[in-house]
Amino acid sequence: MKSEYEFDFSTDGFRFSKSHSFTGTTEKHSAWPSYVGDCSKLKVEFKIVPDLDEERPIDPKATQTGKLYVTFPFRSDGVDDFISHIVITFAHQINFNNSGLFDIDLGTYFAELIPETEEEKEELGDRPHFGRLSLTEVIPDPTFDSKAFTKRSSNLDMALVALYNHATKETNIIDRFLSLFKVLEDFAYKGSSKTTSNVFKKNGIIREKYLSSFVDTVNIEPYEEFVDSIIKIRNECAHFKRKSNFGFEVQDIRLKEVKEKYVPILQYIAYELITHGN
């Protein structure tokens, strides 16, 4: 059985003049999920179908929009980390060979299971299609609070404010993590020759902000282990040594934990240090 996914895409800086079809092959990896099956290689089919009728797309920020169809030689019930990795890797290859941006919306998709035998047709019945639609609640914009602005802005370190703002606008998780880490590092470092780990672990204010970032402090990662974790992540964000199996790839599956677990904590601590650290 095959699985075909339909994604929306947009380009910025270049256009497709026609549809294109590609076949990609990847060697088996230990991280493959079990549903891929027992095979030494995986062949994935890609088809780019651009919108050619309109001179400009509805999205004013896009040069062109269209559909990307990706067919996998196995049954899949949704976009997970493995499928996302393959699709984004394809997008990277398109971007590398063009002077613009090829962006794929993984949040919304339509998919079809394609049976290859009579048994598979009977198994699917009349339910071969599925999909996902990402919805975002429209929340009214907050009203500017001049009193809070005056109170908070009177004694801020603007170098750290700029670094924090850069981090919150950064979509790349590696760069966001590094920028937030720098805020903590600058706050903790007092000209000491001690290692970053020792400086962080002995800083009572950072420890206090870390603990206050949790509602329930019973089952959280101990502060010393948290420091070891973020320093290891910082090192793997800053260095890339594949022969030593060290460093994050751009689409490294481990970055999901960095994004969901560590970045929110660092962002909270960084904000608190800037506004209430002194």
C-alpha cells in the first residue's frame, strides 16, 4: 500500500514554469519507524504542480503557490517526524539550487492511501482519504500599556533586550536557543575563570528563575542536570562534527525536544533576568 500526501507550497524569489516529477532514494537508517517495513532502501516520489494561471498568488508575500505531492511506498496515517524530515529535506534541496525560498506548509495536508492489492482495497473500504487542517484562534491585539512600558523600560540593559527580541523572532531553533543562552551566559558571567557549568550552577538567581518557571516543581529536572543539558545543547548547536557524531543537523529529530522543552524555559528565564534580574 502507498500513501500520497498533498501539501501547499509557496515560493519567494523564483517561479516554476511547469510541473516537475522527481524520485528520491534513501538508505535504511536505524531511526526509521516500524511502519516503513523491512527494506534496505526507500524510494519516495515527489511531484511539484505550480499554479500557472495567476500572475500573482493570493498571498502577497509569495512569488508563486502550488501543490506538492509526495508518495511513500508504505501505509502512513499522518505526518510525523519521519515524514516531515523527508519532505523538508526535499525542500532544502530545491532551495539550495535556487536563489529563493521554497516553503512547504506541513500543518495542513490532504492524504490518500493507495491500495495495490485486492486485499488492501477491501481493507480500506470507502475510507482511503484523511487530512489535517491547522486552525489558529484569532485573538484581539493587546492595547499598548504606556505605564507598564515606562516602568519596565527605565532600567533595562538594551543589549540584552535586543538579543532577547532577536531570539523570539528567530524561526530557526538552533539560532533561537543560542541567542537565549547568551542572555543567561552574560548575566551569570562575572569575569570568573570558572567553567560555564560551575558559573551557572552557583548562580542563585538563575536557579530561582528556573524553579519559578514551573507550576509543579515535584517532577522537574533537577537544576544541576538542567544546566548540564543546556550546555550540552549549546555545544551541539555551535559545533558540527559528523565523524564524531556531534552536533545538530538542520532537521535533526532531537531538535523537537529542544524546541518543546528547553527553549520555553530559557525564554522565561531570559525575560525574568532582563526585567527582574538585578
